[in-house]
Amino acid sequence: MAALSQAPVIAMFSHVGFQDAADGASHQATTYFAAVSGIPHTIVVSPSCADEAEALMLEAIRRIAVDRAAGRDGESCIFFVGRENYPVYWVEGAKYPWGKAQVLQSGTDVVLIGTGPLLGRTIDAGKQLAARGIKAAVINNPFINRVDLETIGVAVKNASGRLVTIEDHQVTGGMGAQISHALSQAGIPHRTRTLGIHGEFGQSAYVADNLYEHHGLTAAKLIEAAEELMKGV
């Protein structure tokens, strides 16, 4: 209604996905990207850490202020953040430019893209693959429904189209699906493996890590998927 009424809002939702582990399936929001990404004039943001959330929230406020001063409607921004697995930062001194994905590690063998609280696993997988002689590009993608093709498209091309994504969300309508669609629309050939939730509800657990392990949202599974793509499986 905010978008329809030309009255943009900034909203922040906490402990989405499996981050509310103890309360079980009834409290776990695993379809949040899909639910809001198609709303017109709405930007969906998934920060990976506190520093990123603060930087992007400040920029969202600034952008609305600029739009209002110029007499423009502007756009709503919906933030989804973590409750567990949510450090102050993953990479010291990182910058978070608006609308951009961040390349945290360069590589031309395969591209690994993570978002939100699972970025840490993406970074770990990139380091372990490097130790095995596989050069993986590691990318943080906070802008879910505004795919940064300038960054992601170039990385995927350089890696001969090999792409692995990971997210705390259903595979259907999630980050990986939206990236793959954007790449296809841009005519960028790619082969992808999407790590996410495959059409199942969550379960009760002591911590989110238990559910990430159960659903294969781990650094080990990222490495397995990357090596499969390297072999052409």
C-alpha cells in the first residue's frame, strides 16, 4: 500500500529465515524475498552484518530525503536482517555502496554469491577452495531484486559461467533465482547451483546453525557444488 499510495517507507524485519530457530516453522519466515521482491518501487535489501545494515539504512534515509526535496516519490526499502550469526562485520574496513554487490575475493574458476547471515559460509568456502587450488570469486549480494549485473555479470563471464549461490530462503523466488533470471535476460550464459531451502518448512532447533546443517546451507556444500561445476557435472 505504501508503494501504491506513492508514500515510500523504510522497514526493517529481524530474524528472518531460520534465524528464529527455537520457535520452529510457524515463526520462521523463509519466503520473504519472494513475497516482496515483485512489489513495484520497492528495493529489497539483505545486509550481512551490523556495519552493512547501518551503512545501507543511513543511505536509504538519505535517498528518501533527497527525493522528497526534489518532489519525487522515491522508493520503499525493505531490510531483512539476522538475529543469530550476525557479526559487526565480516571483512574489516569493507565499504557498502548503494545498489552494488561487493567482490570480497577475486577468482576466475567459479563465482560464489552469498547474502545475509550466510555470507560467512561463502567467505569460508572461498578460502578453502583457494587452498585446493580453485580460484573462487566471493561476492556479497545485499540487493536482492536489483541485481548488480555490472559486478555479477562480469564475474560470471570471467568464470566461464560457473555460479553457486547460497541463501536462508526458499530456492523458489529467492536470490539465486533472481540472479539467474537477470543473467539470462542479459544474455549471459551460465550454469548454476542454488543452495537454499527446497520446498520444505523449517523445524525447531536450538540455534540456526542446526537448521543450516540440516538443509545443506554450509561451506562444505558450497565447495561440493563448486567442484561439481568445475567437473562439468
